[in-house]
Amino acid sequence: MQLIPLQATPNQTVAVQLSGQSCTLNVYQKSTALYMDVFVNDVLIIGGVICQNINRIVRSTYLGFIGDFAFVDTQGDLDPYYAGIGSRYYLMYFTAAELAPLPYADA
């Protein structure tokens, strides 16, 4: 499990290497929720995914992404809001090996 460094800003883009993948993550707050886009080598893998507490972002192996992401609320069970990123809400990356034992890993 790896922490993805984010700032407490309503819109941000982060570039990171994960399991040999050159990833770009767009994280943005709308009035309804926090959302995320995932790009690998500048190709959109999945976009406009609502970010919820402990709910996977990519979810499906057929998309070709190795691993997955989830936001974690360290102080309760709320969905993330941009102002709490880095102090209450953290974006975590999980490798394929870390996901393998989960019953929903190939969902």
C-alpha cells in the first residue's frame, strides 16, 4: 500500500509511477462529491469516478490498470472532501498482489 501525496485543494493533477505505470491522476471537487480521473501513459483508463471512503476507484481488471486506489477516512466513515485531504482523507494505491486476496479483486 502506498500513500499518494495530495494537497487540500479543490482541483489538482498528480503524476506518479506505480507498478511500472506512468500515471496521471486528476482529483477534483464538484458540488456533489470529489471525483478522480486515472490516466496511464496519457491514455484515460477511467474518468469521472466518484471518490467514496474505502471504495475502489478502478475496480475492473479488464481496464488494464495494475492495482487500484481508494480514499481512506482516518477519523470516521465519511466520503472525502478536498479540504480534509492530507489531514483526514488519504488516497492510497494498492498493488495487484495486495488486491489478489480480496474476494472482489476481479470485479
